[in-house]
Amino acid sequence: MHRTLVPLFALSLAACTASVSNLDDLSTDGDACDPRGRTVRGTALDLQFESVTPHVNQDMFFAVTVGKERSIEAMLVLSTLDDPDLHLIVPKLLPEGPSELAFWADSMPKGFNPIREDGGPVDHQWTRPVCPNGKLTFTHTTPFQSVQNAVSTGAIFDFQVPTELRRKELFGTFHMWLTVTLLDDNDNSKEVQTRAFYRWSPLVAPGKGQAVPEQRAAPTHLQVGGNALGEPRGAIDTLSLYHIQFVIDVDKSGGLTGGDFVCNYNRQRAPDAMVWTFTPDLSQCDSPAGFDVKAFAK
């Protein structure tokens, strides 16, 4: 394993509300979650949003950070937030031990805009500690915290959307997600930790009684890294092996099932470069009966 420098859905019975008093110190609300124990590497992030209405249809970017130096151990992208009360479970995302989730919502102007010197926000930004069991409940609130100054020295993951899939009909109809999971150096059949996660959502009505906006053009690529915290790098360990999975949620269940379009690419080695441009082979994808991904139309 090589790094270029030094180092970035089911309702729960209980949720952890975390608060932070000092961004350099990890603290949790003991009345809301059990702060005891230590997170095991590969624990799922169990993220519950509550009333994040102002950011519906906006992209949101996340980084899992550790330590006072705020080393980025994993990154994820929501493109876009389609539910103000979204419950999202990202498998195997968390590193060992305590971690924080730094995240921001991309409003206008587009792209990362840091908090101004006077403390006024442009893009809303927050940092919250993750509970030892991986749970975090977030209610849209102020004050905002600057998410800058985290350190990422891994590689960006850039998934090239095949030309056959670059169609508005597909991306305007289905949720899709991409997971890039690090494999064990000694046992390549063992998944260690998800380092990059991307979830695509069609646009929705931003509020009750409002119309659904015109859907976006299909993306040419799905990028994780270089788009979070104003940090130009990513969370991929170069030269390591990964399992890459791309899913189109055909049956609209919200989770992986036999009714989905699924592509699996195992034992993929990350190059010794700061951007891993991955071009998928659709022959390695399984399609559910009656669904032709290359000919789908609403």
C-alpha cells in the first residue's frame, strides 16, 4: 500500500446525536448515544438527516477525518440530496477509532465556498463526531463550522460513465451508487474499508406543492475527491487493490437486490497517480430480467 504523501439505506432503533464544542476535540452527546467503545475499522456509517430542507436538490460532499490533524480517511458524495430526512447507510466507511464527519452543501455560486472571515456562510458547512457504533443524526442547524484545513493526500477516484449510459432517461429516473472498497493486503477476498462512495439521485420537488425541476443532463463521470472541503486530493491508497461496485436501483428498493443492474470489478489495482480514472466494462454487469440498460426510455 502506497500513499503519495501522508494522509480522506431502514430506520435505526436508536440514533446518535453528536455535538462538538471545539473542532479540535471529539465530544458526543451522552444522552443521545453511548460514547463508550471504539469504532472497528470497516464499520458502516449510519447517517440520519432531519429537516435538511434548505439543501434539497443540492450536492453534498463529505469527508471522514481522524485526529487533530484531520487526516481524511474516506470521502462520499450525494448528488443530490433528494430527501430532507434521508437515512443513508454507507457500508464499511469508517476507520478504526474515533472519527468526525465534515460536510458541506453546494449552493450558489457552484463549487466550494469557504466561510468568510466575518463568520458568515456561503456554503453551509458542519463538522460532527461519529458515534463509536457508526451512527450520526444530523438536524439542519446553525452555527456553521468551517470544514477547511483537513489533510488529504490520497488519490481521486474518477469513474467514467460509459457512453451507452450517458442518457438523461436513465439518470432522471433511477438512483445509482458507486462504492470503492479497499481490500486486505494479505487476503484480497476481504474487504477492509470503503474509501469512496457516490450516490446519484434524480431531482425532486424542493417543497410541498412545488414542481419537480427539469432533470440534469447525464454526467460523463462520477468523481470522489477533489470536490470536498476545498481539498484537491482524494482518499484512495495508490497501488492497493479495490472492489468497485456500480449499481442502478432498477427496482427502486433503496438497497442492493437481485432486481438491480449491478457491475462488480474485483481486485482492481489503483495506479501510482493522483487521479484514478476508471473505465468500466459493461460486460461485467448483471441486468435484471426485462431491463435493457442500453435501450431504457421512460
